[in-house]
Amino acid sequence: MRRIQMTVDGRAHVAEVEPRLLLLHHLRENLGIGGVHTGCNTTSCGACTVHIDGESVKSCTVLAVQADGHEVTTVRGIMENGLWHPMQQAFHEAHGLQCGYCTPGMIMASISLLKENPDATEQEIREGLEGNLCRCTGYENIVKAVQLVQQHTNGQPA
Amino acid sequence: MIPIAFDYEVAESVDHAIELLKENGDEAKLLAGGHSLLPIMKLRLATPTVLIDLGRIDDLNYVRDEGDHLAIGAMTRHCDMERDATLQEQCGLISYTASLVGDPQVRHRGTIGGSVSHGDAASDLPSALLALEANFVIKGSGGERTVAAGDFFEDYLQTTLAPDEVLTEIQVPKLNGAGWSYKKFNRRAQDWAVVGVAAVVERSNGSIGSARIGLTNMGSTPLRATAAESALSGADPSSVAEATSSADEGTSPSSDIAASSEYRRHLARVLSRRAVEEALSR
Ligand SMILES: Cc1cc2nc3c(=O)[nH]c(=O)nc-3n(C[C@H](O)[C@H](O)[C@H](O)COP(=O)(O)OP(=O)(O)OC[C@H]3O[C@@H](n4cnc5c(N)ncnc54)[C@H](O)[C@@H]3O)c2cc1C
Ligand code: FES
Ligand code: FES
């Protein structure tokens, strides 16, 4: 067992974990964050995407011990002052989800994408989300949701 | 989908990592980004009993201008290389190839050192590094040695790295005026290359001076297309198609669900032509 300490969604957490424990399982099972979804468990689908120090990662392919000392953000931690994060609002408005299974990962990947490339073109948005699979929407409305956030940020009416 | 139990050690420095490797023998493995190692550990295709994490060694993540070449620290991530202005300007082949690896989440974790050390012929950076005639700096209990990319890859997932050695730095030449290209052929976004071709082409008085071509996924290791390289040397740019028709000579690509061996040979020839043509236009 190894003692780790990380900030998750703004709160410090200390835990004793087995080195083989995946960050995904630590977040879901030890911290009860059901919003971090398990999809493929093989680094393909992106449903498990969270941020480490503000960058998107697939938590099924990170050991909890690797996140020791780092700042982890999940979809649970992105609301601001009790309001949805602009990306959540945009997925809602643009119908960027149907069953919702991919959505937490899509939202976390999209936030990371716009942070790195605020003016991403449609093509760049599609490429930037290539690590996230959606079996429902056909991606169109997901891309529109990300563009909606860009428009809001640039102060243009949607 | 859960690895077997293992002990976890944090390396404080390269020397400390070497010490830990020596202490733990064959059972130990270095952990860089974990994006090759953890997936195979989850499938229990790899069962190391000790992982030595290089992730806390800060001074292995860098790109430095060393005059005649650029030095890249082994723990530099794909996303760091993708964005690095020095690499973009002086060795665009590396920043561009890094940008094609996996997806953004993979590039936020995976490192150049892990890509090289894993020795997977399907990886993109190793064939680019072959075409660049890069050098690898390796440190072990016996001291430091520098190995040419061409001497590093030995067989399927096998490299010249000894069990107690750490790859610390990758040295790539500045491209100056040379043209470059990487052509990755895959069936879906995010996928590994069915075949990939890296080209570095030097021009001389309207002809091709020299061309170096690295092949991804055309055998058990990344390979050079030596026959095509000889045919291109001194050739007129109008003869690229003919010269690259031997790009699959000396390769032994496998057949799998993505492509037959014959189709891979075809791809190697076509992509080599496209890569050299693009390199000439840059
Ligand atoms: C979904 C997915 C898609 C991918 N797609 C691609 C792709 O399209 N193209 C591509 O090229 N790669 C791809 N990869 C692999 C990715 O690039 C990996 O990050 C990379 O191959 C390994 O780097 P790492 O830092 O994660 O290494 P790790 O997984 O940590 O280590 C890999 C191996 O190298 C050893 N090692 C690591 N660092 C050192 C060192 N400094 N010295 C000595 N030994 C060391 C480890 O012990 C281990 O055996 C993909 C991976 C995933 C999960
Ligand atoms: S569950 Fe992690 S990528 Fe699918
Ligand atoms: S909304 Fe169902 S998988 Fe994306």
C-alpha cells in the first residue's frame, strides 16, 4: 500500500492505495465520483477522461499513484457558483448528447481542447476529440456544442 | 483489466533509477507515460513485479538547442514536442510526427523515451528518428553511451537497452534546408499506422542530393528503405515515382486484420513516393 495525496475537484484527498489501482477506480470507487465513466477500459473510448493539472487524460490508463501530488478535475468539479460550466450548458443547448454515456468524457476533452486551442476550427475540433467515441449522436451536435462555447466566449450571439 | 500486484518505486534521478533497476533485476520495469506499458500490464501480457516511475524526474523533460543538433529529454511528452517552437522551426518532422500519435489524451501522457524504448515497429516516432539518423543517449551502471538510431532497434519489442539502462536523451539534427515529410496511413482517426513513411530529403542544384526514408510497421523493427534511398541519391525530382518503387525491398511486413503483407508493401511504395514529393516541396 502506498499513501497518496491529491486534490480532486478542489478538495484534498489522502488515501492508502495499492500501486496497481487505476485512477479511474480510485475516483469511482474510493471517492464515489460516478460521473467518471468506465467504457472500454482499453484507452480507446475516452469515457473515463478527467484532467490532471488541467490536461485531459484517460483515467483508465493512469495509476492512482501517478497522480500523487497532482490536481485532478472530474466532470463533478467543473460547475461554477452552482451554475453549469459553459461546456455543459452548450452540450445541453446544442443537444450534444443522447444516452449521455460518453458525455462526461466528451465535456472534459472539449474543455481541455479549447484551453489549448481556443480558436480551433471545425476540423481541429473533430481531430481534438478523436480520442472520444460516441455511439449515439454522430458527433455533429457535439462539434456544434464546442463551437457554441467558442461563440459565447467571443461574445457573438449563438 | 487489472494488472498483477507490483511494487512501486519513485526514481528521484536517473542515477537513482539505475540503482533501483540494479536492485530489482529483471522483474523491474521503468514507467514513463505508461501508455504502452499499462495497457499490456492490464492485459497481463507484461507482469513486472516492480515499477520504477520516471515521472517525478523533472529535468528529463526538455528541448534544447545544442548548436548543431537539438536535444530532447526522454520524458518529453508528445504534446510538448507538438507545441515546441524550436522543434517546429528546426526539426518540424518530429513535432509533426508527435502530433499524429494516438489522440490528445495519449499525447498528454506518452513520452518520446517510452516510444523509443518500447521498440514497437508500429510506433511513429522511431521511423522518423531513423530517417533523421538521430542519436540516443543511454545511461547505465557501466556509464553513458550514445547509440545511433540505426543500431538501437534489434527485434520485435527488443532494443539494445540493457536491463539496468535508462534512455535519457534523443538527439536530432537541425534540418536547415532539408525537406521532410511523414505520411501515416490508418483506417480511423486515433489508430496506429497501418504503414507510415518518414522522409528527409536534401536538395543539391535542382537534383535530389540525398534522401533518407524510415518505414513504420514494415517488419519487426522500424526500417530504412535503403534500396529506394540509393535510387534517389543524385536523382532528378521527376524520377521519384520510379526510385521509390523499391521502397519495400528488404522489408517483411506482417499480415493482420488491418492489412495483408502485400498491401503493406504497396502502401510503403505509394507513401514513400508521396513523402519524398512532399519533402521536395518543403
Ligand atoms: C490508445 C493509444 C493509441 C496510441 N497510438 C499511437 C500511435 O498512433 N503512434 C504511436 O507511435 N504510438 C501510439 N501509442 C503509444 C504511445 O505513443 C505511448 O505513449 C508510447 O509508445 C510509449 O511511451 P510512454 O511514455 O507511455 O512509455 P511507457 O508505456 O511508460 O513505457 C514503454 C516501455 O519503455 C520503457 N521505458 C520508458 N521510458 C524509458 C526510458 N527513458 N529508458 C528506458 N526504458 C524506458 C518502459 O519500461 C516500457 O517497457 C498509443 C497508445 C495508446 C494507449
Ligand atoms: S474507459 Fe478509458 S478510454 Fe475507455
Ligand atoms: S450520447 Fe450516447 S454514447 Fe454519446
